[in-house]
Amino acid sequence: MARVICIVNQKGGTGKTTTAINVSARLANKGYRTLLIDIEPQANASLALGVDIHALKKTMYDVLLEEEVELDDIIIGTTTENLMLAPTHVDLANTDINLADKTDKQFRLKNKITKMRAKFDYILIDCPPSLSLLPLNALTASKEVIIPLQADYLSLEGLEQLISTIDKVRDKLNSELKILGILFCIVDRRMKMTTQSIDIVKEDFNKLVFDTQMRLCVKLKEAATFGQSIFEYAPKSKGAEDYGKLTEEITAGEENV
Ligand SMILES: Nc1ncnc2c1ncn2[C@@H]1O[C@H](COP(=O)(O)OP(=O)(O)OP(=O)(O)O)[C@@H](O)[C@H]1O
Ligand SMILES: [Mg+2]
């Protein structure tokens, strides 16, 4: 049965999509049957995997809105063997309005994922930068959360709010939910603020912080622009090394799930 992991932070640009794409690609390279679900309306993950989103007939929009559309109906292959993608649609931006009157509005994604868990080893969910109904659906559908964080003071404020939301979801919607790890992304150690804010987070959440940190690596940005994972685009880069190590940390925790 698949481990279901969502990648959440309500702050924009913290490295969610970069993490979702490259961890998924690495897991797939290691032979795990992996599904990446993109519920971010800007479709960054779908685009970064080289998908022509305008050619798609059905997307996560249909899966979440239509009772009879299943993940199986929209999943597509990628250039990475073992990596499948459930692509997004720009209209997902209106999910809150479209689902407002549905009684199961927080459980839509969970209901659809449950039917797919036997087909995959890992299901990852890339979320938009908000705490709206889309990330709530992801938190309700997942057993584990990765929180990508930037090493600056403003991000630390958002972290408390996010952890309190995760606590509420655990209380009310998904008692199994746990934080797999806080991940420092885009780490530039030349800046004093970087080490200081990492230290502050470690003081409060030491056990929850991943050992691996993502060093600043321009090739990660370039890879996404070319529609490739870092392992295809620049397998010898710092980004490939760091996402490789992070994936080892994640798979090492399999027995604890
Ligand atoms: N380690 C890194 N080094 C350099 N650039 C990075 C690194 N990680 C991510 N980036 C770049 O930083 C930008 C933001 O990253 P990303 O899109 O993954 O964040 P996000 O949290 O998904 O953003 P959003 O909240 O808008 O969805 C992107 O241009 C990405 O290529
Ligand atoms: Mg993103």
C-alpha cells in the first residue's frame, strides 16, 4: 500500500514543487511505483515534468469535482520510468467555491486516493501556497507531511500557523497525520540569517528537521524550465546529490509508517 505524503507550506516559493518533482523522480528511479498528484492551479509540477497541460482532456479538477471521475482516468506517464502524474488544471483555483456546499468537501481527495493505494508504493501531493480547501484535502488524504521551509525569519512565523493547522486537521479530520519532516530548501550558507533561522527551528522542532538540507543550486531552476527532473538534467549537481540524500532519509523511514 502506498505511503501518501503531501508537501505543504502556505507561504509561496519555499521549494514545495521542486521537492515534489525531484523526490518523486528519485523514488521512481529507485524502482518505486510513484504517483505525483499536482493540485496546484499554476501547474508548476506538471509543467516541470514536461507535460503539455493544454492538451489534457481530464485533470484533477474533474477528479475533485465529479463523483464518477477517478484518478485512474486522468493519470499520465512521464519521461521518468515508474513515475506517473495526476495533472492539475487552472480552474482548481476555484475549488473553494465549487466545493463549498458539498458535505464531503475535505474528503474528496482522500476518497479518490484510497482506491489507488494498492497500485503505487508512493503517492506525493504538491500543494498550492495557501491553507485553503486544496491543501486541507491533501492533509486529510495523507499520512505524512513534508514542510519545505526557507531559512529566513518571516518563514518561521508561518511555520507556527502551519503546525497549528496540522494539529487541527489531526484532531478533526485525520488522526493518523504526522509530520515526516521540516525541510530547509534553497539554503545559502553565506547569509548569516540562514544559519540563525535554522538554529531557531532546530531548538523548537529538532527531531522533525530533516538532516539533509537543500543547498542553493541554480540547476534545479534550470531543470524545471527544461521540463526535466534534476536527475535527468544535471545528475552530478549539488541539487541531485541533496535530493538523492533526502530520498534516502524518506525511504529509510518506511518501517515506521
Ligand atoms: N535549492 C534550490 N536552489 C535554487 N533554486 C531553487 C532551489 N529550490 C527551489 N528553487 C527555485 O525557487 C523557486 C521556488 O521553488 P518552488 O517552485 O519549488 O517553490 P513552491 O513552494 O512550489 O512555490 P509556490 O508556493 O509558488 O508553489 C523556483 O524557481 C525553484 O526553481
Ligand atoms: Mg509550487
